[in-house]
Amino acid sequence: MGRFDQMAELRGYFHFAAKKGYSGVGIYSRQEPTEVIVGFGEPEFDAEGRYVELRFDSPDVKRSIISCYFPSGSSGEDRQQAKFRFLEAIYPHLQRLKLEREFVLCGDVNIAHQAIDLKNWKSNQKNSGFLPEERAWMTKLLSDGGLVDVYRQLHPTTTDEAYTWWSNRGQAYAKNVGWRLDYHLATPAWAARARQVAIYKDEKFSDHAPITIAYDFKL
């Protein structure tokens, strides 16, 4: 057992990139899942450690918690094209999943959906993370795709307090020049159970701040 596999009463479940130190996702749970899914069936992205799903199924309901890390396209056109391929692949996967179970996807989506989701939206319209194609994908997911942006359900108009990521350049964090890149994306029945949300900024762990949402049910 690795040093991070067990944290107090929490068991860890992970998906690591094949390339050491590149990327990965994880979920800690007190309750043992009925099934663990690592990867979502796309070899290009499964090799990058971007998806782990814990299933908690009972005779009455099927539920999943997903940790997912969407690619960033900020390093260059090759990675931006990879990001577009990822979006094209993950959308039908989530649609299929929605037909069979309730779920919440938690993670760094690397897209600021609306102008209220980043400080300098006007100057970032040609930058990865706020491209028209990326924003249109998110709009489609939340409309035709039937998923819910749970943070925006609870706080539909917040701006400065909504940010979860700040560049390490300049004084972005100190000046709160941020982006909202981290989401809970849920099926409507799951999202309806959301009660409160917090973005933890008392300590700085990385260029992201953790977002926590409390839901009113037990797995």
C-alpha cells in the first residue's frame, strides 16, 4: 500500500498518467464503492491519468462520483487540439452515463464558461480556457446535455469570489485576477441535493483553490 492509499478513515482511488509526474486524479472515500472505473475508454487520454469513477450502486439507485482532469491547451496549438479531442470524446461518454445513473463530475475543467467566471474576460477571448469553441461546448453540456453546473445553481451571479485558479505570474493571486476552472457537474437529481458551497482560500496549496459542495444524501 502506498503512502497516500489510506488517509485516516479515507481510502484513496487513483488514476495516474503513464508518464511519471505528468498528471493524475484521485478520490478519497469512507465508504467502499461497489465498482471502480479507471479511464473512460479513450487510450490517448487514459494514458494521461484523467478519469477515475467510483460507483455506489444499490437496488434502488445507481450513483457515481467522478474525478476528472480536462487537458489544458495553454502550452500550444498541439495541446489545444488535444483538448478539443478530449471534449469531443468525453461528451458522449457523459451522455451515456447519464442514461444509466446519477453522477457528479468534480474536477479541473480548464474552461471559464461565462464572462463572470474570470476577471479579464475581454482580453482573454482568444486564449485557451475562454475560447468560443470551449464555451460553446460547456453551454451545450449544460443545455442539450442536461447536466448542471452546481456552483452556478447555488450562486448564479458571483464574480470575484467564484475564482478557483490564479496564474503564478505577477500578482494574480494577491490581486484576485482569477478564473473559475473547477466544477461540480451533476445530473439534475444529484444537483437538486446541493445545499452549500465553499471555495477554500485560507491556505494556498497550489495555483488552484479547493471547491467543496455539501449534498443532502448518503451514499
